[in-house]
Amino acid sequence: MNRRALLTGMATTVATTFALGGCLRPEYRTALLDETASTGSIGGAYSLAAGDKLRVIVFGQDNLSNIYAVDGAGRIAMPLIGPVKVAGGSTAQAARAIEARLREGYVREPHVTVEVEVYRPFFILGEVTTSGQYPFVSGMTVETAVAIAAGFGPRAARDYAVLTREGPTGLVSGIVPMTYPVRPGDTIVVKERWF
């Protein structure tokens, strides 16, 4: 009889814990992050920033065509023309800025193409096995980022995370589901669960 009462009590405790655990997950708050989609989307108007590596092709000028890293000031340094501001703009805008600088006495009719060779990394912190900075992979979700960081820690909340990204007016944060898309430069924090 004592054993049966103990098992019934444990079952009730487990059921209550799972019921409360569902109540403890905060509501998803993605509205502000969704507004940043136009400024940071892959394939759309991706906004260049420090940490991106760009493949610059100047047609007919092989000595100028190369891969250039965007520095902390948001510029790339090219031979002949020096630093060119590219941060905050798209690859098409970067190509036009380089063409304009080359026209200033270096190349008569420059034709420039700019592509993102390597996207800036993302960061993952909190209750993951190996937190840190990792290379961005196209099509990533928060769940994929956790997998890249060697999985959840033993006390991780496994149904949501806090994601922070650069918006047009500064940093924007939100509570997101594990299926939420990650963009280059995002910081993900996997929180500790209560039970």
C-alpha cells in the first residue's frame, strides 16, 4: 500500500511539473526581429557589415580582383583606391561605390561585381555544450545553431532561445522558437530551464 501511494504521488508530481513547465516558457516575441528582415536577409537586400568577406571582381583588371574583408570601420581596402565604405549597404551598392572610386583616374569604364564570399559569424551562448563564435551557414535556424555548438547543455530550455541582432536603429532582441531563422551576426542565448 505504501509503495502504491508513493508511485501515485510521484506520478502526480511529474504531471504537475510538466504542466508547470509548459507555463514557464515565455511567449515568443519575434515582431521586432521580423522587422529587421529587410535589412539582413540572405538573397534579398543583405546588409554588409564588419566580418563579411567579399569577392570583388573588376572586369579586365585581374590585379584588383580579389577577396576583401570588411574591417571594424565597415570598409574594405583595395589597391589604388584605398579604403571604400561598404557597411550598411548591399553588394550592388558596394559595387557602385568601387566603380565610382575607380573612375576617379584609375580605370576608364570600370565594371565591378561584388559577392559575399563568407558571411560574418554568429554567436551562441548559454546552456549549450560549446558556446562561442561559429561560421554562418545559409538556411540556419536556432536549432541548427545549437547543433553546431555541440548540442544542449544538461539544464537547457529546449523550446525557446533569446536572439539578438543588429537592426536599423540598434540592437533588437526577442524570444524565439527553435525553428526561427538565424542571420549572420546574430547572437543566440539558450536559457536555463526551471525544472
